[in-house]
Amino acid sequence: MGERLESFPLFPLGIVLLPEEVVPLHIFEERYKLMVGECLEQEREFGIVWLSDSGLREVGCTAGITELLETMDDGRMNILVRGSRPFRLLRRIEELPYPAGDIELLEDDSGEPQPSSFEEARERYADLVERLTDSRPDAAQLEELGAYGIAATIDFAHDSKQSLLESRSEEERLKMLSELIEAAMKRVDYVERAGERAKSNGKIRFQ
């Protein structure tokens, strides 16, 4: 089993945070201003858990505050956080002035992914980046990227990101990523074709 942390601060949100992903947060509720203030003072992390339409998910991601961007007169804050470790929520704690829980940090399975899985995911990612930016990542940049590093730069749907977060296999995550990137490329193709057709006759023809 992974390391257990008790009374760990939690921030239920309508987003999924992945390890290595950087996101901005606006802190305005009193309980979260208190929580973030304590995390800043104690240099500790808190956990972000997806509050989906079906309820709070059990697997979330620890978040470290990388930068305090702005503090307003009323105590509201704009911060940048970076995802660190997946965790499972074991028990919710109600005694603190902000949401918290006992959590278990999750480890990956011991199996190493196939080199071909890395190669396929990185190549598809490079193709997508080149398609969208006209600039292709070089080999050295790609070599540093694992599944989380790739996914952290793409705006996937919440349920897809949650599946990546819950997977305990890098091999599985790489395969999932390859499929997600392939689907994203198809959407880019469709949008471009639709744009050309709209320019020509004002209508989009479905074939």
C-alpha cells in the first residue's frame, strides 16, 4: 500500500488535475482562503478531487502551490498549482473548517511499459502539436515526456482525464493517450473541412 496521510486538505472542484499539469485557481470562499493560507504558510500540498455530476470521485491528485499570483484586499487569491501525486480518498473529515480527508498516495504497478507504446504516444502527440502550431517538438523534448506529461498539455474531457488519473499502469495510460490523440486529430480534420465548406457555400455537408 502507498503512504497514508491523515486530515489532508481537499478542494473539490469541477476539474480533473493530473500530475505535472499546471492550472490557475481563483480562491474566494472563506474556507478555501483559510485552507490555501495554511498551505502557503506551512509549505504543504492540498488535494484536488473532481466533483462530477455523479458526485465526488474517490481518486484525486495532490497539488502544490507554485506561485501566489495575487492577493486582494478581501483575502481572495489567484494562485498557480502543479499536480503531483494521485491519491485515493479513504475517509472524509468533517471536523476541520475546510474539507479534508484521510488519503492514500497511489503507486503504479511495477511493470515497465513497452518502448513501442512510448514511441507511438509521443509521435502522435508530436503530430498533433505540429498540426496545431506548425512547430514540432524535438526529440529531446519528447524523450522527457511520459503519459502524464503529454496529457497535462492537452485539454481532454474530464472523464478521459479521470480515467488516466485512476489508471495504475503507464502502459495503459500510453495506450489511452494514443487513442485520445487520434480522436483529437480527427476532430481537427473535421473542423478544418467544415470551415472550408462553410466558406464555400455557407453550409456544412455531413458525409
